[in-house]
Amino acid sequence: MRNFQSTVQIDNGTMSEMSYDDSPGYYKPWFQSTKLSDGQHTITVRNLSTAEIDFAIVEVGNQTPLSGKTIVVDNDSPSIRYSGHWSRNTSQFRSGYLGVGYPYGNSTHRSSIPGDTFTFRFTGALMEFPRNFD
């Protein structure tokens, strides 16, 4: 098992340390925000190491037309901006106990370059990024 460190910033708040590992059970969230006020938010994650993004899950806030719904945002969504050396991957992956399969939407974005970033803007109250490691 390897442990990775990165930083997360929600809106214009303080940068927070985040750690995640590549332990078995491959397909699990590597980040989940705290409950946020209803409205637009920006989550910026920096210094990822060996990360792969398949999709984000957003719990929609009460002030939107989809109140009470959960939204899945694919890694190819224009609401996710990648900076650095991210590559789009369309191959199968090992998902731990689920076996081999294709990612949601048939692609992921992957980077193993420290310092690469992505920014995700959304309107809602809570979000998480599941992750996959080969």
C-alpha cells in the first residue's frame, strides 16, 4: 500500500492536506467534501500523485430545480478542468472485488505527475470523487 498527499481548496478557503492510499478495494472515494452551503462551489485539488478520475457524485442543493437528487458527473464533463499532463484513458481496469471492467462513460483521466491539478465547479451541497488504481 502506498500513501499519497495532496491539497484541497474549497471555494477561496484555506488549502487543506488530503491523504489517500492505493490499498485493495480499488474502487472507492478518495475525496468527499464536508456539507457545503447550497450554491456554486469550486473544488481545486493540487499535487495529486498517481490519481485517476472516473466521475464525481454531487448531492444537489435545495435551491436548484433538481433538489434532493444526486448527479453523476463524468470525467469528460467540461465542468472539470485539468491542468498539467493528464491523459484520457479508455482501457479496462481492475476494480478489486468487482473484477475487470470499463469505467463509467468508458473513460478516465489519469495523472502521475506531482503538481498536476484539476478544478471542478458545481452547484450543490456535497460532492465526492471515487477513484481507481490499476
